Amino acid sequence: MIDFRHIPLGNDFAFSEVMREPAICKHFLELVLGIRIRRLEFVERERDLSDSFFFHGIRLDVYVEDDADSVYDIEMQDSVK
């Protein structure tokens, strides 16, 4: 049995669960970025629907505009270059 409370956000499954629901995604990004989001739009560039803890989850890019007219393209990166 998997204890989902201890899955890191960097896990594909956990990240896709947070990022797939617009209200949760908006709240999460506002907290992380310290901004107020005016517009949030999902942009699907890749399609990977193996929705499981052990496999890659749904890939989402998120387009965000804030109240200061700044634009952000949010995507998951699993390595630092």
C-alpha cells in the first residue's frame, strides 16, 4: 500500500494530480510564485495518459498571466542543468 501523503511533488503522478485541477493548480502556483493569477490556461504538448504512481503521468504545461501583466510558462523539470 502506498502512503500518498509522503510522495514528493516532483513525482510525475503527484505533480499531474496537482496540475490537472484548475482551482488547485491556481492556488498552488499563487502560493509558490507569490503572485495573484489573472488567467490560467493548460497547454497540452505531450500526451502520456499512463496515470499511475510508477509510470509517467499526464504531461501539462501551464500558461499563466498575473495582475502585473507578467506571463509564465510552467512545466515540470526533473533535473537541474
